[in-house]
Amino acid sequence: MNSVSRNGRRTLVATAGITAAALALAACGGGSSDDGDSGGGSGGGGSLTIGTSDKITTIDPAGAYDNGSFAVMNQVYPFLMNTTPGNPDVQPDIAESAEFTSPTDFTVTLKPGLTFVNGHDLTSSDVKFSFDRILTINDENGPASLLANLASVEAPDDTTVVFKLKVGNDQTFAQILSTNVGPIVDEEVLSADALTPDADIVAGESFAGPYTITNYDQNNLVSYEANPDYQGVLGAPKTDTVNVKYYADASNLKLDIQEGNIDVAFRSLSATDIADLRGNDNVQVIDGPGGEIRYITFNFNTQPFGATTPEADPAKALAVRQAVADLIDRQELADQVYKGTYTPLYSFVPEGLTGAITPLKDAYGDGNGGPDVDKAKERLAAAGVTTPIELSLQYSSDHYGPSSGDEYALIKDQLESSGLFTVNLQTTEWVQYSKDRVADVYPAYQLGWFPDFSDADNYLTPFFLNTPESTAFLQNHYQNDAVNALIQQEVTATDPAARQQLIEQVQTEVAKDLATVPYLQGSQVAVVGTDVSGTEDTLDASFKFRYGVLSKG
């Protein structure tokens, strides 16, 4: 998602261990409670205070595709499919079973007797409503692109839901049901064709997840209480009451965690603060696997020599993007700004995922991962580009952590020190930023990404698949029919070796076009009090931070 986010994505791929033939999934107990009960029941008592500098855009699932908003949704909404802490593979949540009953029919059977916190019955009609409204509203900052393969949803009876797919044997549809499009909402509370205000959602108690919201002051304080009627796979929360405090300044977040004013700090402390806190005996610094990436996105219409500029020239526009790729020093960014909490990234798929290769390392810079000014000069000269090039570069001042300013100041210096660019560096707060970037306001701009789940396609389809049926989340006017065809093939390839080869081909082709220039890959880091446990369980490859597994004392 859009770490942008967790920020639309559309995925159709098979994760490890899941095949088309093995999607007949039966609910298995477990969950996060000590006794393994996957049913409801009250929480384990006590309270926790969590601090974050992430921002909530909206808690209406149709209108947000960012990490801060999804962090709330994960706690309060039920999902048909979900992941349990420590396990990246999906299984039924409020569903009893989920399976392909034909190549294009994915059938889900709900558990009986489900209810929302407000007392309304949760039936297949609510499920159909939840998915239909995402497609109907199709908000520009929402996750509708994840449902590009969904033709329709049927609810033949109260506990049966049939998802009709456009492309058969969709290897990741079960996973998609656990992502940003997956929250099930109350059709008696939310609007069918427009975003519903957060205050109305909270007042209507349209929740049936592990927690319900008892107090909601957006981006200041959100209070949660365990939902005793939750019947999903996560089980009863270990802590009854959770308060989440939102910080405008990450330095205050650091101060409060080190002084014990809060119990957990998660997203986003600066790398310097994290390094400092590692030496503090009053806290624990917990690291988890990271799927986050950072990248520069180019708007193919408004970048220098872009399609709608007076000097439009595709060859010159490409040379500009290539020169940026030649000049960025990823290792310097990782070391100086992030103190090793991020590492250099030379592809669109992060290291560690099946199919990840390094085409940017081979094709740009010095061929070994370092920058190369001479190569950038040669590219620009060959394309007839006069230097220095004026490049407007935008970053978010509040969404990607307090080090973003240093990150982009260093990128500006790397580009300008070559003598080939004059960079107009600007910053905007996230709420406005998320609107401006899809309105062609920024020629080049910062984005980050958390995966919806751990599969290479989640870094390909959401970014680069642009067809009449699906518009990529980036909305940067990138179009390559050959790339579209390759992505569509890998999405439904059932042979793992063939699929891996297709994933590699996509990366190689996109590296020639540079719709984005990825440069860093990060890890998950939480700082918690010495009496807090469970953090290691939730910092897993699902990248979902579960409040219910945390406990204190």
C-alpha cells in the first residue's frame, strides 16, 4: 500500500504455498489469544498507549489507500480472509470457507450469527455492499484498482458470497480479500455511492473486528475497546483498551517513548532517533522484515519534456529520467540519512522476494550500484537535452517520517552537484499531497510503498498495469502495452518457474522506461517499553500491525 501506502494496487498472483487447486481454505482456530480460541470473548484486560506520526486520511475503506488509515481499519473491521500474526498466508477470518468453485467463481461461506457492534446482522448482503461501493465510488485515493479482476459479486443467501472474476484462476484473489479492499462494513450505516464521514461511521458503530472505536479525534487520539462479539481468526485481543496518540513532530514521539509516557512507538521515528534509542535501557527496539520501498515517481505528462509540456519530446523525457537514475547515490542515502535502517534498492521488487532482480544496478550509474556523472552527461547529450535541466521535485513533509527532509535535500544535492540539474525542491503535507499528485501537479515526486502482501506482483501491477479495465495507482500516465501483457501473464501463471521468469521480464522492461526510480528498501521498527510483549509477533511479513497481540506487564 501506499506508504504511501500500504498507498491503488491490483494483484493477481500466487504467494508461496498457494495454488489454484489449494484455495479450498477451512477456518482454523488459533488466533492471538492465549488459549487459541478463534471465537470472540473479552480481551485480556489492561490498557496500552501507542504513538505514531502516521496520519489518517479516512476510515471509510472506499476512500483511503495509505498506511495510517489502514492501521485503523485492521483493528476494527472484519475481513473475509486474513493473516494471523507470524504467518503471511491468508486463511478465513469471518468466513468458514473460501474456494474456487469454478475458474471464475470464488465462493465464500460466512460463519453463522455474525453481528456488527451496533447489533445489526452481518450477512452476505453487507459483503456484496462493501465491495460494490468501492467500485462504484472509485475514489482517486481509494483501493478500487485492487478489484480490477472483479466482474461482480452475488449473494444467493445470507451466508454465501460468490465473487465473479473476469480472468480465471486468479492466484491472489484470496489475498486481495485481506487487503485495503477487504473491510466489511454495515450497509445500514455507510453510503452506497459516496464516502461516509468518519464521525458517522464511528457513531454508527459499523465495526465487527477485534476492536471497536470508543473515541475518535482524527489524527489526535483514537481510543479502542475489545469487541467481545468478534468471531474471526485473530481471537480475543490480549489488551482490552488501546489508545493511539498521533504526533505532528516525531521528536515528541521519541521523547514520550523514552520517558515512558507511551508504551509503543510505531511509525515513524528518524533513523538517528532509533539509533539513539537502541542504547536506552528503558525501551526495547524491535526490528521486523521490511517490504517498504522509497522511489521517485515521474509524471509522464508534466515532467521536463513530458507529453503535455510545450517542449514535449519522449526521447528527451526518457533521457531526463535515465540521468536521474545515473546520479542517485543510494548507499549515501542509506548511510547518511537512515543509518542503515534502509538499504539500497536497485529494482522495482525489493530484495528477498521471489523473482527480484537488479536491473537498475546493471543499466544505470557505474554498473555496480554507484552514481556516474559522465554516463548521465552522455545520455542527455545524445538526446539533445540542454543542461542544466530545471526539475521540480516534491516530497511529503509529514507522511514518510522526519528524515524525508534530509532525504530529499541529499537527493537535490546529488542531482545538482553533477551540474546537470537545477532542482526546485518543495514540500506539502500529506492530505493535500495525496490530492495534488493525482491531479498532475507534481512533475516528479516522492512516494513510498508497503505491500498489501508479500508477493512480487504487488510491486508491479499497482504501479505499471494500465489497461481500459485497470488504472495503476500511480496515475502518472505511463503506458507500455508489452509490460501490460507480461503482467497479465504472470498474474495467472500456475507454474512457479514460468511465473518467476515473467516477473523478471517485467522488471527488465520497466527499467528501460523508468516510470519510477526506486532507491531504498526499509525494515519495520517499533520501540516499546520494557514491559511490553508481543511486538515481535506482529512485525511480520504481512506488514499489518496488530494491536491485539500486544500486552503490558
